[in-house]
Amino acid sequence: MGAKRDLVSMLDVKDDLVGLLELAGNIKNRTKAGEPYEPLRGKSLAMIFEKASTRTRVSFAVGMTQLGGHALFLSPNDLQIGRGETIVDTARVLSRYVDGIMYRAFKRETVMELARNASVPVINGLDDKEHPCQVIADLFTILEHKGSFKELKLAYVGDGNNVCNSLLLGAAIVGMDMTAACPNGYEPDAEILATARRLAKDSGLKIHIVDDPVGAVQRADVVYTDVWVSMGQEKETEQREKVFRRYQVNSKLLEHAKKDAVVMHCLPAHRGLEITDEVIDGPLSIVFDQAENRLHAQKAILSRLLAGV
Ligand code: CP
Ligand code: NVA
């Protein structure tokens, strides 16, 4: 066995992203054909969620079952973490029982500390900086709908949050132009942006951060949005809803995108705020294909990290 592989940032799969997307496609085809595929027979995944989750929780749990393994849902309040046991000791102990740990955290440092101290792979199920599993599924969805990343432009409209950060890295890695339209003061993480720009420069891609949503979606092939208030930012709701009003993805904004553009949202959506009902339920929306693909992408990630497939 080689060294264990973690997935904390999109950068951890930089050299294998295309391969992972291919694997997700193969696994999806097998599932649709009703062919069993169980490389994780007898293996267990611990899933610890500091925050709520529908898609990540269910797709990891169902994914483990379909791959022949088993997932345990653990809340920090029920674990001894809630009573002060350290992340370091938790990482060491869980590594003696399970074959992988998925963690959804408020802070990046928690996931890093877990990864440093666990002898089994650690998968970031979302933190304040990134949401890599989401973006791997998103890139897979874009590939399914558009066939290739070549000459594509992704326009992200809204908060420069964890999802936007991972999209910047993901776009730079696969070779897709990306423009993010974010209000002043709500831009993506500066360090991640610099890394994405460095990667993009090598391949001649364009990565732009602007504040005008209309300019951003001009000639876009993919229009992507996410919530204005991420988990943990609830106290800022009133202020954010004011600042972001102009960043709603609605039919009027989409007039500026390409005619065959697709609309994406990682969900959960706040209908009537960052996206209208008309758009999310409309013909350009691929939001529910995107949600389904969390399952197929998760299975690729799990097979790769836990069984070296
Ligand atoms: N998109 C996503 O991660 O959804 P959940 O918060 O429901 O897991
Ligand atoms: N940016 C959102 C994504 C939820 C899946 C959040 O962090 O709450």
C-alpha cells in the first residue's frame, strides 16, 4: 500500500481530476445498467457532520452501501469530541476502526488536523474554504452536458464562498474559463484565487473576478449560483440579503448568457433569493442532475481513496 490519500482541497486531486471524472462516468454507467460494483466490500466510512446536510450525508451513505461497504453517521455532539476529546485522539482512534473519515467542518484547520493525525484517508465534506466533493460532481455534470471543457466559460454569480473557491481551482485544473461576479467585500479567498490564477496562466485560461453579474454571464455556457448566507453566517442574513439583491439568477440575467447555457446550483436553494423558481424549474436548469451526480462522484472518490481503484 502507498501513502494514504486525503481530499481536503481540490488541489489534492489536481493530477487525478480527469481520471476521477472518468471513473465517476464508469461507475454511473454500471449503476444504471444494474451491474453490481463492490470494491469496498467490508469497508467502513465514518462521517462526522458539524453542520446540517442532505446531499452529502445521503450520497456518501448510499454510495458506501452500493460499493459494498458501510457508513456511520456521527454527530460531534454524540461523540466524545462534544465533551472535549481532541481531534488528534479522535483521528487516531477512528483510524483503528474505519477505512476512511468524511468530515464537514466550520473550520478548515479541523479537517487538516484530522488528516494529519488519521492513518486512513480523510475527505472534506465542506469547510469554510472549500467544498471539493461538490465541485468534482459539478465538473462531472458539466462534462455530461457539454461533452468537453474546451472553450467553455463558467459564470459564477453571488458569494465568493467555499463552493466558489473550489470551482475556481476546479476550472483552472480542467481548463475552463471562469468569471465570478461577487459584491465588493465578498470575493473569493485571496490565496485560493492566486493559486487558481497561477494554474490558469500555465494553460492560458481566463479567471476573472468582477462585481457586475450582467458582464459576468455574457457568453457564458454555465451559470452557477449558491446561497448568499452559508451555514455559520446566519447572523449576517439581513445585511447579506441587501448586498446580494442585484446578484439574483433570474430570467432577465440569463438573457445575457448563451442560448444553450445551463444553470447550476449546489443546493440547498433559497428560492426567490439567489435564484428564482422560474429558473431553477426551467429548461436551462440541470440542478437535479447535478444533485444526482453527487452520488456517482462520491462513489468514484471513495473507490479511489479507500480501495485504490
Ligand atoms: N450541496 C450540498 O453539499 O448539500 P448538503 O448541504 O445538503 O450536503
Ligand atoms: N456555501 C454553502 C454550501 C452548502 C452546500 C454553505 O457553506 O452553507
